[in-house]
Amino acid sequence: MIERAQVSRQHNPRMIWAAILSVATLATACASAQVSLPTVVDLAQRNSSAVKLAEADVQKAQAALAQTRDVFIPSLSFGSGLPAFPAVGFTGGVPSILNANVQSMAFSLPQKQYIDAARSGLKAATLSLKEAREQVALDASTAYIEMDTVNRELDAARQQEKLTARLVEIEQQRAEAGVDPLSDLLEAQLTVAQLKLKRLHLETRAGTLAQQIAVLTGLPVGSITPDHASIPEIPAVRADERRGTIAGIESARMMARSKQQLAKGDKQYMYFPQISFGAEYLRSTQILNDADNYYKHDIPDNNFSSGYQIQVPLFDMLHRAKARESAADALRAKVEVEQAERQNEVQIAELTGSLRELDTLAEIASLKQQIAAEQIKSVESQLELGNGSAAGTQPQLSPKAEQLARIDEHQKSLEAMEASFDLAKARLGLLRALGHMEEWLNQLQAPATPK
């Protein structure tokens, strides 16, 4: 029995209504709503043009498979040969008031190859649909995680700006009192300007990401606020782990197999006969004609004939050239599969090397953040207890030192968040290159109603 791929997924009616309610709520809301990562991925896959095109390709492949198989199913057609005006002389045909024809393929070895080629093409289209869904999920997940990271960076940057504004006030007072030179005040003002530029850069990134997610999901710009708790942990995979199914490569491999089977069928067409079955029924008529005058016996009212037509190829340059063309297409498809496999191996090697560096950078950034946090505690303790009165001790720290420590701690926090995102993005890329993207997507819970 020929397998048929299903284009549409099996949907739970409750989940469908929940998704519709979510979209309606987000579309009509004036303010942004907190939406989970699974919901964004689901909406992106539903809205993706690439996924819709892949689904259309699957439907086309299903029709192509049915077309190659249905040649063995008899086709039935009806017609009529009623004359419009009285016939004059011998017309050479039997006038009919009704005729019916039945035709079908009875035996063909090449057709079996064409059916197998269409079945392989359907599998290739189904895998291509899976590849498109995974790519959309990867794009949506990456944009979602980056937006969550940028939003948290913006919060830290705004806190930094408040701290630097306080630092400028302190430096202004110290400069007026003659404690610090004017250059310290100018440096503090420069820090304020630099942090403002960084905040503007983050706001630009946030706006771009909001537009990107809006395009992916089809929702209004700014209607989605990331929910950090909905982001599952991205596993740290290695290149030497078990490889999963890489949909893109498997799709190319099945397409190459389809073209090889098609080329085999075109080659067999030159050497094997084909048998067709046909039957015809004719209801003759004497309306507006005198056909019986031209035959020895009167034409019967009911006429039926049937038989098999055997076609034996002897000399057919057209199909010979077509067979060569199909063989060349099959060879090209095979080379494309090998090229895709090599490119994927190169990508895995590059991502593996980048992951080692990014993992170390993320560890360094985390340690710097922890050190900065401990330094703040030390500064706070010194400011609270004081140590300038005892002999041989360091002078008591000023509020300026506290502000500088807090600014540095926020800066290290920003660097840690940026390093964490780069690491997550590289891990997602390696997951997909190793064929484990679907396993990670399965960890996402079913889409829920936005908060």
C-alpha cells in the first residue's frame, strides 16, 4: 500500500481555540502581553511563508504520486456524435447517439519505477517541510531569546545611567570643593554619554527584534514581551555525539533517490513492452443520416469492443535522449547530497570551535560579575564601618568609590548576559546541525494563553 504523508498536523481543538484566543487578545491589546517561547514558535510556524510553500510542495508530491499510480485505474469517458445537419454521402464513421470509452494501463515495468520515484519525491517533500518548520523554529527561538536578553540588558543599562548621573553629581561637588581635578568630572560626563549611546544601541536592537518577531508571528509590532521562565535550558551537545535526522540532508537524499528511480524508469522504457487495456461502447443512430445504405448489413444499435494494446519499443530517439537527461539529473542530485553533507560537517566543526571559546567567555564573564558583586559588598562594608581613624589603615572610601563599583558591577552583568546569549545561539545552531533540533523543540510545552 502506498503511504501518504499528511500535510496538516493533528491539532487538539482546545489548543486551536487557545491559539485563536491568544492571537485575538494580542491583536486587540493596546499594551504588549507576555508571551511564552512555545507560543511564539507555534505562531511563527503557522505564519511562515516557507512552511506554507513546503506544505504546497507536499500536496503537489501527493498529487504526483496519485497520478503515477492511477494510470492502472480505468478511466471512463462519455460522449455523443449527434449530427447537427443531415449527413450527405459516406462520412466514414458510425453515427452515435452515445459512446463510452474505458482505458487503463495493464502492464508496465517502467511505471513501477515512476511510482517509486513519486513516493520518494513525497518523502523528500515531507522532509523539506520538516526542515522548513525547524528553520522557522530556530529563527523564532533565536530572536525571542535575543529580545529577552536585550530587554534585561536595557534594564541594567538604565540602572547604569542612574548611577553615572549620581557619579556626575558627586564629581561636580568634589571639583567645586577642589578635592578632584576637573578632568575627573569630564571623565564622568564622558561615561554618561557612552552609556547613553549604548542604551540607544540596545533600544535600536530591541526595536529591530520586535519588528522581526512581528514579521515571524504575524502579530502587531510591540505586542509580544518575552517570558524568561518559558525558555528551556539549551543542552551543551558535542560533535562526537550521536547524530540525529537532519531533515534538509535527508530530503536531498530522498530527492536524489527519486531522480535515480525516474532515470531507471526512463531507461527501462526503451527495452520493455507496455500493455494497455481499452473498451468502447457505441449506441448508433439513424437520425439525420442514411449510414445503413453504405454497409452490407444494417448497423446494430448497440456496439461494444474491447482489447489489449501491446506497444513494443524498437527505435525511439526521443525517449533515449530523455533517459540520458534523467541520468544526468540523478547524478547531479547525488553530488548535491554529498556537497550538503560536507557543508554540514564544516558547519559542525566551526560551531564546535566557536562553542569552546564562547563557553570559556561566558565563564569568564560570570566570574567577573561575581567578583564585581563581592567588591560592592566590600565597598558597602567599608562605607558603613569606616576605617580611616585607626593608625596604619587605609583611608575611608568615598561615595564616589561606591558609585564606581556599582557601575562596574552593572557593566559586568551586561557582558555576562551578552556572552550567555552568544553561547545559547551557538548551541542552538549546533543542535540543528547535529539533527537534535526536534528533540529540543519537544521540550517546549504546548502553547498557552498569554498572560
